[in-house]
Amino acid sequence: MEQDGKPVVAVNPDFVYLDTSVWIELFQAYRTRKDRLIERIGKAVGNQEYRLLVSTVNFFELIGTSGDISGHFCPDSFRALDFVRQTSALQPPMIPEQEVRRFVNQTKSEVRILDRENLAIKSMMEAFEQRKNGNTQWVHDRRQWWDECNERDKVLNLDADLYELTGVIAYDSMTNVIRARNEVLHGPLDGVKARREQLARKKMGHKGKKAIPPEGKEIMELIRHRIDRYLREKYGAAKVNMVASRLGLVFPEWTRIARDIARSARLSLSDAKKEMPAVYWQAKVDYYNRYYGRQGASGQLGDRNHAVYIPYCSYFGTCDNRLVKALESEFTAVFVEDGLHLFRTSEDS
């Protein structure tokens, strides 16, 4: 967007994605000492015509959890990004979904990452205007929704953590797994909170006992789990279970389901990274968060939402130590200042 609010079209620009920790660092540097850190980031990119990818995760995470939760949405903060052209990215779940659907259906369709509706940037602008008008309730309402999503996410991660710690499968069938997951994702919030407290107590009883599996093996398990979930959504859990059980039952679509299960089983790590890069990076960041993060009762939220943009941008910036550790295993940092690391994530950048 130009200063007058009109959109600008660019052909094959460099995309720079900064996770929310970097946004906060940019704002803090400008508010306290009028330091435009973004200019040094731009020099590291070497192209002042780059576009800053903005996600709805940036928007929600900029709304704090206490005090003036609209504090970042003020002129003293956003002047840190003056003259930086910005582009909205699709919401995180939409990108891996496209990759898995393309892999299973064996199509050549391109994965869309840009949001024509500009939801992220419109949300930022609206929050800025609402704060200027003194309407903090608008921001509180959106923060409440985001906190609820995180509450549900924590329960799912605690459930996975307990399986890693104990090796005990808590459900007697895949149908029950899906039912339990749907209850967490869509059920009453009071029940979700009660479930979280129950799982947290169990997890704390195993504190310090988690073994760290090989990275590649764990990533592949997470990727195959993602594919398996899509197959059950596409064909129905009952049909997939019948094929997976190898009981010899034959019914319409049996051959197709068996073929898809076999393709998933044969999938190598290098092929998964090539065909489903966002799913790969989500799984990798999840691995680093789960096994190298602090093991506490809250579960491991990590940066999986930010991770989906890593393979679709030219540069990725973060101040998060675990995310830096994951990125350093495959990319080179082109800019480091204090805790901020900017990585070149595209070979042709």
C-alpha cells in the first residue's frame, strides 16, 4: 500500500516475513530512541522494493494480555514501519491445507499465500483507528477470541506431550481420537479448560522424563499424521480405518484409499520437504518447541503459525531462540543484531 492507501502491484518481489517478536522489537526501538531498525533490515535484504508479508498472527499477537492491550497500535509504534510496503498473507491453516490436498490428489496446482481480501492489513488499520477513537472494547473482543483459540491449542499439545512421555495411547479407536479432537476444537470452553487442567497435572507427574527422538523420524510422523487426518476428512474415518486394518474388506473407493495410504507410507523426508514445505516447517518447528522448549503445564504453543511462511518468503526474521535454532540448521543469517536474526530462506534471493 502507498501512503495514500492505494495498492501497488509488483512482479516477483522479495517477500520478508517478520514474526511478532521482531515487530515488537521494531516498535520498541522506535518508541524509545527513534531507531528505525527496519532500515538496517532493508539493507540486509539489499532490495528496498521488498514487500513485508503480514499475517493475522502478527495482528493477534500484537494485542497484549494485560494493561492497555491496544498499546502497540499507536503512531509512536507504527511510524517504525513508515514507507515499508506491506502485503497480507493468507491465514496459517489455509497454506498447509493446500499442500496436503495437492499431495493427496496429485495435482499441480500452485499454493496461494497472498490474501486478496487483505484481512491482516485491514485488521491492523482497524485496530489503529479504534485505539485512536478510544474504543478498546473492539480490541478486547478480538483478544478474547484469540485467547480461546490458544486455550484449545494448548490442550491438543498437552495430549500429544503425554503420549510422548508415556507411550500410552489414550484412545481405543481413531474415531474416538477424532471425536476428542473435535470436542477440544469446537466444544464448550469450560470443558476444554477442565481437560487442560487434567492433562497438565498428568504431564507434570512425568516432568523431565521425555526422551528426544531423532528429528527426521519425528517430523515424518507429524507429516504423515497430517496426511492421515486429511484422508479421514476426505473419505470418512470408517472407510480409512477399514483399509488400514487390512481385514480384506472391499468396497467402493477401497483401491484409491489404499493407494493414498501407501503413498504416505513411502514418502521420504526430502520429498515431503519439496512437496509440502509449509507442513514440513510446521512439523520441524513443532519438534524444536516440543523437545527443546521448557516443559511446563501450559503445553508448547511455539511458532507453528509463523512457520508456514518460512518456505514462501525470501527472508524470515525472528527473535525467538528455538525458532532461530531450527532455522540455523538449514539457512544462513544475513543480519544479526542483539537477539534478532534475519535468515535468507530462498536460494534465488
